[in-house]
Amino acid sequence: MDFSFTKEQTMLLDSLRDMGKREKFKELAAEIDKTRVMPHDLTKKYAEMGLLGMTLSSEYGGADEESMTAILAIEELAKFSPMIAATVFESNVGAVRVIDMFGTDEQKRAIIPGVCSGEHSVSVCMTEPEAGSDLTSLSTFVEDKGDHYLLNGRKCFITGAGEASHYLVYTRFGEIKGYKGIGGILVEKGAPGFTFGKQEEFMGLRGMPSCDLFFDNVKIPYENLVIKPGDFGNLMLTFDIERCGNSAMCLGVAGGALEEAKKYAMDRTAFNRPICEFQDVQFTIADMAMKLDAAKLLVYRAVSDAGKGLPSIYEASMGKCFANEMVKEVTDKAMQIFGGYGYSTEFPIERMLRDARAWSVAGGTLQMLRITMASMIFGRRFDQRKPE
């Protein structure tokens, strides 16, 4: 299995590192965390560099790049902060991929060029107050009114909510129960009856827009149907590449923490020696690097096997589960190396540790990922519902 980078990928990573120095991304990451304001001025620069929509169809403004290129870019930018990588993440492995793969030509023409230019963004809307891991219990629903749909319900913890231009809403159609009644529709910001709740304030990922969505008799044109009821599997298939993007964020945060810990260990002295000369610090750094590389192998395998398509559920789940746990461990060890300075907001480690906690909650919990993997291993589906 060959994980060597192409010449173009190597050049891209070099350009991102140069950009990080030129644009002072380390200082920017601290500022975003303090002000909770996303760096929207970066979006235009990313668009000019061709980073937005790399994986999308060239027919509509994308570049037909393999997913690996986008994953590497997300990882490199996330070394500074997931907030700095967020726009690249959403435009390459987010909900827009569902539109690119399963949407109509009209939907693609209306949305993809804008995503590639930075004018549009698409949020995925899955979670509800009573339906998180159990997506087949969604209560948001649409009614067919003969010449349009009528949408009612509520979503919560929606990333990008309030700022995204379009929302891919997972919803139930009529009274059809279970996964057979779930499909996906597009809702545009500003549609009558579509409103937002207050912005959430989280422990980490400060600056990431997230809030509740409320749908009160929102009129949805038929042409906004992306995934018809019964094709729930297509929605979940595309979600696996987003999980790889989640994993890439973990690789980036852990990689950034490792770099900071390594530098600190060489600069900090104790007992008249750099602390990197103490065996415990050496073992800690080696363990951090080992866990990070192991996570990379799992994530890169999932993405490489997918090529331009979608990764397998098993490989994506395993990569995400391991990366989610790895990033918490690596950032925690980095804080231990920094000692008291690691707990100070004057240094980046405490922010990295806070950001690390988010990824095991988003995009599928560790428990559900393990259930998915177990289903693949045993070759059978495990129903978590209590028997009636």
C-alpha cells in the first residue's frame, strides 16, 4: 500500500506551510479562540489557491481531485487550528459532496460554483434533540402538498448554522417509519419560516458557528429534493468521507501539539539540561509520534482506498475512532510536557486540548463507531432499540 505523496501534493503542503508563516496562522489561531470570530477573509484566499471544492466535479467548477489531496490540506491547516481549516473541510468533504454525487444538474449548477468561489457553503442538518446517534428516529418531517413540500421540525448542534447559505436537511417524509422514510432536501437561508436559535458556546472550536434550526411550515420546491425517501444509504455513504475529514482534523491538531511539545522540550531546561535529554520526555514524545503515525495509516488507508469515490464504512469508522482517541491522548501528553505553561492561555496547548475533545462527539460517537465496526466483523446488524 503506497502512501507516498504526489509531486503536486507535496507542493501544496509546502505552499500551505509558507502561507501559515506569511499569514501568521499561529497568532490568528489564538485570536480566533479569543474572539470566537471565524476568519472569513481567508475564504477568498483559499478560493484563489484552488483549495475550495478540490474534490468536486470540474464540470461545475471543482478540480476532480482525489479525496486524499483535500484530507492532506485539512490536516496541514488544522495543525494551526481547526477553525483555519474549516472552510477547506466543508467545501471538500462536507454536505456539498452529497449534492455533487447525487444532486440534479440544476442543483449542482446553482451551488457548486459558489462553493468553489467561497460565495456559498452547505451545512449538513442531521441531529435533533431526541435523535442523535439514532438517525432513523428523526421527527423533522415534510408533507407533500401536491406542488411543493412543507417542512416542519427542529435541528440542533448544526455546524455552520446561521452563516451557511444552504442547508441539506435530513428529514422524514410523511408517516413512513424507519430509515425508508428518510431523505434529504435543500433549504436556503432566508426561506420564510426558517429561523435560527442562539449561537452555542462550546469548550473548544471557539468561533465555529453552531445553533438550532427551526422550520415552521417552510415551503420547499420539489426541485430541492436531493435524496428521495428510501435512499437513506446514499446519505450515510457520503457521510463516511466527512468522517475522514473529521479524522484529518484530529491528525492536524495532534501534529500541531507534537510539534509544539518537541520544540518546547528542546528549549526548556531543567537541572541545567534541555528536558529532551530526560528519558521520560523522550518516551512521551516517542509515544505521541507513534500514536499519530498509527492514526495516519488508518485514515490514509480509508481515503486512499476510496480514490475519487467514497471510503468503506468499516475503514472510515476505524480511522475516525482511533484518531478521535489519539488526539485526546496526544494533546494531553503535550500539556504534561509543558507543565504549568501548558495550562496557560499564553501557550497553544490548552486550546489544542480543548479542540481535541470535540471530534469524538461530532460525526458519530465512539460508541456508535464501535457498534458499526462490530457489525462488519460479525457480519450482522445489531439493533440498539429495546425490544417492544
